[in-house]
Amino acid sequence: MDYATYVAEAKAEETHWWFVGRRTLFARELRRQGISDDARILDVGTSTGTNLRMLGAEGYRNFIGLDLSSDAIRLAEMKGLGRVEQGDVCRMPFEDASFDVVLATDIIEHVDNDLKALEEINRVLAPGGTALITVPAFQSLWGLQDDVARHKRRYRKGPLLMQIRRADLVVGRNYYFNYILFAPIWIARQAIGLFKVKVSSENDINTPALNRVLGLIFSLDVAIAPWLRLPFGVSILAVAEKPESKTASF
């Protein structure tokens, strides 16, 4: 992403309905997985720090971010949300089995070789460790935010889960979310393209009143999505696990 996009995200992520709702969803999934407060957690593709904000607020004590962009790292560190190292998700600067949990939320769609990124996530996870992965869904939803974020693709759930399994991770809970706003977002993105609306990010298309309304809708969405399991949504969440090491028998 370019600097203007990072700045827009840095300004929005604390209160914007989408970031707030995602943090709520991720926090619930981590607690559901029984992740302890002292677990070693890596947030891959930290950007300007939205997941670091959630990890600190939830009381996790041992976490670190990783991002390729020096601009994103600087913006995240200015907020004092935690330490962020510079590195590529496909060549992470960490030893094997360094982490109990990896958050890879909206990152693998940015890289040419998503399988390599998933294999790297597997490598840095300790046996029995958990990966929480999210990606944007449905190519028909491609819009301004995909362009400014320099996405390579959007996903369907089946192909995503296949890639996760190819990386030798075991897929657990998985579902689409942000389904209530699926049609409005599709319409809005078509309108932005048709009328050539000039904004640096979709995050800029917001007002306090709209943010409150969309926040209420999205909070309902992320509460129900894990149980309703509808076959569509703007995003996909998958929880995966690195298998425990096999013990040799004699």
C-alpha cells in the first residue's frame, strides 16, 4: 500500500466500525481456542497496529508484529501499541516453532505466492500452535479498497481451505463473515467505480452517524456468523492448527 493509504488506516482503525468489529471477532476466537495470556503471539501484516491494539486490550503479554512496510511500522509504533519488526510473510525473520499463535488477518491476499506464506506460518508455529487467518471473499466484490491495498486476489472458502491444508495445517472452524452488508458493499463498490469517486481509501467514506449504524450491524454480524455459517460474506475466517510432532514408536 502507499503512504496515503496507511495514513488513512492509521487514523481510522481505532474507531472505524470495520476494524472495531474485526477486533471483537478475533478476540472471541482467541478465547474460544483457549489461548493463554502469556502465549507467544505473532501478528503478521501488522500494518498500522489494529490487531496489536486488540491483543493489548485483551491482556495478552507476549506479542510482536511483523510488516514489510517501514511506513506502516512507523505509524504503528507512534501509537505505542507494541513492537513491530520488518519482514516478509514469505521469509519471516524468526526461528522455527517460535510462536504459539499466528494472526494472519488480511495478509496472504497481498502476496503472489500465498502457499509459501502459509508454509512460513506453519514453520514459525510451534507444534499444536494455532493460526487465525482471514481473507477478503468473492472476486465479484473487487473494488477500490482492493486496488489501493494492492490485493492479488479475493477468495472462495473452498480454495482457501485447500491452500491451508496444502501447507500442512489442519483446518478447524471456518466461516464467512460480514454477510449482512454483502449486498450494500457490492452496490457501493460498483457506484464508486461507475462514478469514479476520488478517495484515498474506502475508510474515508464515513461519518460519525454512519459509523454508529454500521458498527451496530457489524457487531450483530460477527456475533452470529460463526454459528449461522452462511455460504457468503465479504470476508472469510479460518482457524488452523499445526499438528503435534509425531512420536516415533519402537
